[in-house]
Amino acid sequence: MHKETPFHLKCFIYEAIDCLDDLRAEVNRISSSACHIFWEVGKRITTILPFEIEPKGVLADNEEVVGTARGMKIWATILDMSTSPKCVPWDDDTSSKLYAFLMTCCGENWALIIFAPMKHQKQVMQSMYNWDDVEVLTGSWYRHYTPSATLNKYSNIAIRYSDMMAIVLHAENDNLDNIAVAPKLRAKLTNLNVEEGEFVRCSGECIGVEGDTDAVYSWMERETARLRKLCSSFIREDDGVMLLGRAHAGLIWELARAGHHVFGCDDTTKELTYLSKFLEFYVKDPRNKCRFEKPQVEHRKDRDIYYKLGRKREKVWAYLFGDAPRTAVDNDYVIRKSELEIKMNEYHGSHMGVFHMFVARCEHLYFNMKKRALSCRDYADLARKAGNFNNIDCDEDTFRL
């Protein structure tokens, strides 16, 4: 229920119960779990962001997810309904929310790849055809590794197991050139009826656990090379892919290696833990010629100095008030404040004078309101009186003081 609560209602509730700092921690939780991989070949960085959430949970009024998806330039989404009982079936109302979600996160140009059991084909297709201004391509996906039961509603007739595959395209002004990527070779075509070959499935052995050959995802894992190739028909290098359900490690690695950012939404903690170990193992392998990298944070001029200081704000507070000055005109305090303001002026590209305002607010909290620690709620109450203050923002990386 908490994950599905609209973001602005969360903000109101957290502020009402004096836990706004906890909400800021929740907002930062997504970005802090991201890993950035630098590839020596091509000198590029791809971002992989796993997020523990049930697939339908992203459709709620979730500002954290929407903002993250926009930042990763998500153009393609893979929704796998065939491997999770929580995904099948999606009713018309949920499908409408999915359409609205894609329009919000991806804009006018996007591709959606849907997998569903054949028995749900009619329901899924009816929902897709109710969407406005979309092109729907239908196909099939034949698995190499099938579930134990291959019989269906046709009594005891053995039917080869396959999934229905649908590709939904939405393009601005119905110009599919905005979303479809031309193949490099004229003879190369996008195959809408995919038949898997034998492939190595993810296991403990893949991450260095000798003798552990059990497939982590059982029969539910798809052949990563073919699925990545299918995605390449709709996304270019540096575009992002969102996985709704079944954020499998092999697929995520293949997409990242091809130059795509990946936002993987999965509610299975065990599988997300395996993904983390998988990435760590493969990045350390010198044959892959890559490394984890922390990208440089953008320093926005319009971000409040409270967030620009990040974790250093507590150090600033301790530096100013650590020896418990009695008044704002104590000689030692005045000297420390003057030295600090000279050093921190225009910090991280901030506007001139904003650090002086930050110190003035801290002085009011300490000397007038008798606060002995700096909290977001107290600071926000003061800042809002002078102008707009964003209760929820991200801290910038900070320099040493």
C-alpha cells in the first residue's frame, strides 16, 4: 500500500508526522542503488538501476520512478506477463494506466514489447487495440527450455510451448521512423517469430560458485542475445530500456554491454541480490574491459545550498556551533563564520550570497529557536518564508571543507 501511495500525499503525511527526512531518504534510495559501468571500448558509461517493486506498482502516481525513467531516456519497455502470476491477466483499467505511464515516462516515441501466454492473447490484444495512436505487431516466442507441463486446454494433445509476443509502437505524428531503427544491413530483418536456441542460463556457477549449475530463473529465462537483438530494432546506443518484472541478470548485462541504460523493476529480493553479485563478478573479469564508475554529479545553480552541501551541512553546523557560542557576536564565532563564508561563497556554482543566507538561517535556528541540531524540517520552515523551497531534492556530492 505504501509503494502505491501518490507521491504528494506521501510528502504531506511525512511532513505531518515530522519524518520528512525519512521521505528524502526514500527518494534517494533509487538513485543510490544505481551502478554505472565504464566500458573501455567506446569510452561510454551505461547505468543499471534495479528497483524492488511489483510490476503494477510502477503505474501508481510514483514521482520517483517517473523522474528516474525520464533521466535514463527510456524508449523501450519489456513487460513479461508469462512468467509471473502477479502479471496475468491485466484488466483494461490496468492497461490504460500502463499507457498513461508510458506516455508520461517516455514521451511520444516509445516501444513496448509484451510477452504473455497464448491463452491470454485475446485479452491482451483487446487492451492494446484500445490505445490511441499505436501500431501493434504480433508474433510469437518459442522457448528452448520449457516448463515441465507442455499440455494445454486441448485435453491430452501435446502442443509445443510458446508465448504470444506483441510489439506496441507509439510515434509522434505516426512517424515510425522516430522509433524504428534501420538495420545496418539491408538483408537484416526484425524477426517477429523468435525461436530460441540452446543458451547458457544464469546459475551460481556463472558468478564463481563451483558446481552450482541450477538455473537461477528456472525455465522463465529467455535467450538474452535474441531479446537484446529484438530491442535493437527500436533503441539506439545510449537509449534506455525498462524491464517490468523478471529483471534477469543475463539480459541486463547484454543490454548494458550494447550501450543501453537499464531500469529493472522486480519484486523478488532473491533475484535482485543475484543480479548484484552477477554484475560485480562480470565487471571484475578483465576480459570484459569495464569498471564501475561514479559519474560526476551535475551542480545546478537553482538547487538550494542545503542540498548542495549534502552531508557536509552537519560539519558546517558543528564548525559554527561546536564550542557553543552564546551569541552571534562572540569574537571566536564571528572569525570562524567569516572564514567559512569566504571559502564557501559560490560553492558548487551556487548564486552569490546563498551561503550567507544559509548561515543566517542556521544562526536563527541555533540562537533564537535554541535548536542544537540541523534538521530538514526546521530548515525548510524557515526557507519557505523567504521563497520557494523544494522539500524533496537530491544532495550533491561535496568537496572537502
